[in-house]
Amino acid sequence: MQNLRKILICGITFIAVTSCSSNGSNLQQGIAAFGPEDCKPVVEQQINDTNIDRNKISKIDYLTYYISESDSGEEYNYQGWISFNSCQGNFVVDMNRSCQIIKTYPMGNCRMEDIVAQN
């Protein structure tokens, strides 16, 4: 009976811990990408997390960024390039092949204050 109680307590603790950790960063850990478009959920989440105004987005391109090519294979990352109707440039979400974000940055004359939603 005492062992059953310990197992039950451990099980409840495990469920509580795993349910508390289900935030947006787990999305990046759960994607198996076969192409840059497979990273779309991560880019969409980054748009939300960064509070980018979706009304200012004109298009999103998903690209493969080749780092190097050799006899042993290709090294590459994926990128999401977000274009806007409010500035000339992009907001880039740079990710590894598992769609984990490496860095994000604005390019051209698109400044963050030009693309985030005004509250």
C-alpha cells in the first residue's frame, strides 16, 4: 500500500510538472522539419511573441540558408522572412534544421517600432 502511494504521488508530480512546462518554447522542440515551410508554426509563434502587427505583413517567405556544401554533405539552416507594407525590409527568423530559433533581427529600414502592434 505504501509503494502504491509513492507511485501515485510521483505520477501526480510528473503530470503537474510536465503540464506547467507546456509553453510556446516546446513547439520548437517538437517539430521534425523536412523543409523550411515545416517551421511555419514557429515563425507564427514568433510573430505573436514579438507582437508584430499582422495587418502590416505583406508576405512570409520560408527559405533554406546554405552555410556550406562539401563531400560529406550540406550544412544549412531555415529562415522565415517576413515582409511588410509599412517599410522596405524584413524581419528574419533564423532557425536551425529542427526549427529552433537561433536569432531574429530586422533588416532594411524596418525597425521594430515600425512593425509592432500599437496598443
